[in-house]
Amino acid sequence: MHHRLIAVLVSAVLMVLIIVWAPSSTSLPSASQDDPRHEDLSRIEYPSTKAVKWQPYFIQPHDRLEDLFGEDWVEVARFNRIDRHHAYPGITIKKPLRVADLKNYSPLPAFYEPAKSYPKYILISVTEQWLGGYEFGKLKVSMPAATGTATHPTPVGKYRIDAHDRWHTSSLYKVKNMDIQYPMDYALRFHIEDGVSFWIHARDLPGRPASHGCVGLLCEPMQKRTYGAPDDPEMDDAAVLYKWVVSEWDAMDGSGIIADGPIVEVAGEFPLLASR
């Protein structure tokens, strides 16, 4: 009888624990930072996102940015510094409470005093993971970017664009799970250090610093050529900046040296990661 009573009490305690601690069946899972396949982009703190009210949203199976946000998906993708290739199930993004708040979103100032004397000036904010192109101080080009990681940082300082290459490819890295060199379309070189060249170029944008030191920009046509998706390439920031810098249209499909190219200023510190 004594053992039976203990068994009943233990069962009752377990039932209480299950009721109290079991997660709700309607609760969304949280991205695990211990699982490299899952990432929580809502933890990355960009100063400018504080001006927009948002909530974390865990991407579910079959979710697509186009279905979630309709025609406004581009603004949401830019806000998260992410491409459609990386908006996969298991990742958490910042979901704006009002998409209309993103219509004029740009983390960089509309006028930048250090650029006022230059016909073209590029500002890259490591803190914001954003690139801006200025003409005599006025912001003309504004787009998300992916700079180097903490272990392979993009060097801060002031440089100049000195070369361009429409069809550049990496000499060091290949596309993951593919036997081809990583494409770096619309490449603009801005610095050489210890024999290593640093470029602004087309790349995947996973919503965080991700490169080996270069600065990556959205380019869905490059992704379609490489991965076969998306079917309807739309975002092509790398081409926009390239055309803005390379004024000689006959050189658009080639490569060459650029004399007295735009100033490139890389500034700021690595984005903070919020604790949970």
C-alpha cells in the first residue's frame, strides 16, 4: 500500500509539471543559436530599426516573403538585410507592425557633410550593414549590405574605387556544394591590403555580416544563374551601384581601371547581438 501511494503521488506531480511547463501547441518555436541551420535575425541590433515598430516572426514551412507581405515584400527584405534565398523555414525575421513605416526607410542620413565636396561618395556603415551613395552630400543610392564577419572584418577607413569587373569571380572560394568559383558580379575594388583585394560586389545576403572582408550587395539575377532561383529576379542592388559608379557604358560588360573613382568610407562597429 505504501509503495502504491508513492507511485500515485509521483504520477500526480508529473502531471502537474507537464501542465505547467509544457509549451502551448499554438506557440511558435524559437530559433536556436546553437543550431547553425537556424538563426534569429531579430537579435541583431541595428540602431535605425528602433524607429520602426516590429515583432519577431519565425518563418514557417511554406512561408514566402511574397505571400506574407504581398507587394511590400521587397521593403521587408531590405529592412532585414536579407534575400529570398535565405528567408527559409527556421529563421526569425523582424516583422514590421506597419509595413507602411518602411516606405522611406534608410539608416543613413539624407545629407552627409563629409561627402558634400565630392560628385560621388560611398558610405558603408558596418554598424547598420548598409551602403549609401552620395552626390555632393545628398543621398542618391541606398541599399542593405553584408560586410565582413568578426573574424574577417571589412577594414574601416577611407579608400577609392580603383577598378571594376562586371563578371568577377572569387579566386579563393567556391559556391557551397558546387564545384564553381563564387560569382562576384558587378565588382568594384576599393582596397588592397597584403596582396588581398577588397571589393563591393554581388553576393547572397543572409541578414547579417557574412563575408570574408568584401562588401556584398543584393543580386537576384546572379542567384538565379547560380542556384536556379528565384524564378522572378527583382532585387539587383549590385547592378544599380555598378552603373552609378561606372559611367562609361561601353565598359559595363568588361573590366578595367577607374581613375579618381568615388571615395569609399567604411565606418562603424560590428552590430550588437541582443541577449535573450
